[in-house]
Amino acid sequence: MIKEQLEHCEEFTTVSIIVLKEKKSIYRGLNRNNENVSKYKIDGCVYQSSSTSVRCDYLLETKENLYFIELKGTDVQKGLKQVLFSIRNLKQYFENKNINARIITTRGAKPNRLNTYNEYRELLKLINPSSIVLSNTPFEENIN
């Protein structure tokens, strides 16, 4: 069922700047080579509103990488939980990809003691610490 939902919610793009917005949070993925990128709306498409409230907003898939993206207000811990859930439940549908987590907040700073959050420690069991980014909006990065 999830595999079919992923296929249904997949949107292909080759634009040079992929802009994702939720309320006041903004993520920009720079696709400088105009490569094929798959964009998935996780919250509201892959997972419908009533199925679960804990999932990230978007997933970007490039040739080598997956970017699980949560656009938040200020609740970093909830953002970690949403990304963690999404990675655990969706990574099996993508082979040989580097997994990245992005939590973009509207305000506030990265917590000083991120490792005190159980969700962060669980995320570290799945992906490399350098693949986890917590940043204020707007956030921009090269994705290929």
C-alpha cells in the first residue's frame, strides 16, 4: 500500500531550485545540473491526514540521495520524531541511497543538548550525524 502511495505521490522535476514551503518555513534544494529529482509530499499524500500525525512533510530523491524534510515552527523534538518515523517506514522502498534528515524551523536555535532527545539518538542509529541538519528558515543546499 505504501509503495503504491509513493508512486501516486511522486512528482518529477528538473528545475534548478526546488522550493518547499509550509507556513513560514522554507527549504530550497539547488539542482544546479537540472537533473531528474523526485519530490514526494509525505504529509497529506503518502500518508493521508487521518492515518498518522507523525510524518515529515517532504521527501526529495536524487540519483544518490534521499532528503527527508520537515518544515517546523519551533518544536525541534517533534520534527525529529516526524523525520525518524518517515525514515523508518519509507527507507525500505529506496535502495542504495544516502539518507539525509532536514528539520527547518521558523525561529529559535538548535538545542545545545540535542543528544538528550531520544529521537535524535534513535536517528543516529539509522544515519550519519553529518547527514542531519537542523536550521532556521530559509535553508538552502546543493542536492546534486
